[in-house]
Amino acid sequence: MLCCLTPFFVFSQIQTTETLVYDGENREYILYVPESYNGTVEVPVVFSFHGGAGYAEDFIYTNDMRPIADTANFIAIYPQAAIDPDGGTTSWIHKAPTTHDDIFFIEAVIDDLSLEYTIDQSRIYACGYSEGAILSYELGCRLNNKIAAFAAVSGSMLEDYYRNDIYGWGPCSPVHPTGMMLIPGTVDQNPHSTYEGLSYGDMPLYMSVDDITIFWSNYNNTDFNPIVTNVEDSAPNDGSTVERKRWLNGDNCTSIQELKVIGGDHDWPGSFGNMDINATREIWDFVSQYDI
């Protein structure tokens, strides 16, 4: 009797801390693989970036993508920023004059993941908080060939003056229509996330929210005027409300969305600050619409 054996794969839910040597340093990232992953179907990847001086092991609870990954079947990645040689705290995109550039660290993580897991290279997403939001914008600008869509919470986008004259990267240069969501607070006083942007003397450093939405809506060729609706004020005691603004009908069906937290500070809605929306859920619902 001949017995034909069909190989099969059995995976279980995995959360590990992975180490990758990049730029002469041992760098880490938390990897979460849902139980639904079986290795036979390509799955999306979502990167989540903590704020400056923060840690991935803490941020995973602020922006907890794991329950969504369990049902939507994607891999969640929480990279850890390195210590800034000048500031002595964890920092994304080390400040000049260092040549360190975390854009390529994230590219290395993507390459590393591709060796071990069956990932959908057309559906890699990024999101971040505060300085992690700045990194998300940079990925949207400079690793755009790999990032399908991204979201930024309580953090701004660098002005080209900052990018050209200080870092020497050149202007923001995406290469495909890119879905973008931002969740800013109107009373956020953190220097790199004020709603109005920031300049130092005659040096423009961080873009205003209006300039950011103009840049990406123009690039994506969306409708000129956004559709504006008010989100239900389901938590009237949180001191803030939310206005949803959507620029639709962009190239390749892309859109831009701003969740304007009126009265919001340097927060992650749904975890702290505004409780009318859940930023984690809003981000997945938005970015998951898009591929490269």
C-alpha cells in the first residue's frame, strides 16, 4: 500500500523581540504574528513607531494592533529606536551631524521579514506617534517604493528646508499615489507637532497641518475641497471633539484624511486624550484600503 503524505504548516501566535545588526549596531524590533498566519497566503505588515525617548515595549500597549491583526491577519512590527549620540535618549532619525538614517533600518527589517515570512510586499504600512510620526512621513517620502500608505499621530512633517539644508536628503519625493492619514491636536504645543507648524527665525522646520494636507492632496491629485463631517462626541468629558476631513478621488483611488482633534493635545486618541475615536482602529481601517 502506498501512502501519499501532503505537507502542511502549523503556526501559533508569536510575539518575539528580534535583533538585527544595522549600521554597526544591534537593533531590535518586536514581532507579532497572529495565529491566523499559515505561511501559504501573503499577509500585510504594519509598522508602529514610538515617540522620542520612548520604547517599543511600552508603545505596543498604546497602539495595540495585536487584536486587529488577529482578525485581519497581518504582521505587526514595533521597531525600537536607537540612542541618539547627542541627546542620550532613544530617537528616530538621529539629529545632524550624524549620518545615521533609520529609513534604511526599516528597509533592512522589511528585507529580514521577507526571508522568514510570506509578506505582501504591496501592502506594507507605517504609523507613528510624535517623533515616530515624523519617521512615518519620512518613510512616505523616501521609502515610498515600499510603503503603500501611512498615518501620523501628534507629529508633523519636516519642511524641505530642514530636509535639504540640515539633513541633505532632498525634497519629499514619493513615487506612487499614497494614502495618508494624520491625527493632529489643535492645542498640541510640542515643538514638532503644533497645528500651525514651526519656524526658527527664517528657517521653516515643521510643516503646518494645512501645508501637509495640501502637499499630499496635490501629489495624489485628489478633489480640491475636502468633505467635512463631525464625529459623534461620545466622550463629552474628554475636553475635545473630532472633525473628519477627507480629500477623495485621488489617482489610483487614493485619499487623504485628517482627524482634527479640536482641543486635543499631544495624545494618542483612544488610549489617552480624546476618546471619541480609537486611533489604532482608524489607522488600520484607513491604510488597509491601499496597496502599492
